[in-house]
Amino acid sequence: MTNRGTMANCAILLILVGCSAASPAQVEQVSTYECSGGKTFTVRRDPTVATVDYGEQSFQLSRRSSSLGMRYSSKGASLIIDGDFAVFATDKILNLKLCKERLT
């Protein structure tokens, strides 16, 4: 095979490898928050969605733009995460404040 043929094959291989490479996986981050009064909730989140598990209830929230931390919300529920702290509220759950991430 000539140098020209080898170089062409290498170029095609590089293009194929580059095109087939998957984008980095959307890594799910899981955190549990402990709030004043002994209440806890768990958050599973990726860059676009957060799922909050509180007791027997589960809430799926979409990421929203925010000037303060990361904000996720849906109709009737909101979550704001700022560093190690979080606030979660729904139209029925209003007492989850002063929540700090539990370090494992």
C-alpha cells in the first residue's frame, strides 16, 4: 500500500472513530438532604432533570435558569440547590428548610 493510501485510510479511520464516539454519559448525581426537624429527602439529578423522593412521594422537576444555585421546578413543586444546601417545597410541603447535604 502506498503512503497516500495509508494516510487516506488513517484519515477515514479517525473520522469514523470521531463520529462514532458517544458523548459523555449524563451522570446521575444522588444526594440526601437532612433538614431541621429531622426530615430528609433524596435528590437524583442530571443536568436537565431532578427527581425528589420525600417519604412515599416522588416529584420530577425540570431544570430552570436561576441566578441562585441550581433551580428545578414543576407545577406545584420547586427545588433550589446552592452548594451543600437545598430548599424543597410543594403546594403541600412547606417545612423543608435549612436542609444540608448528608455526606456519605
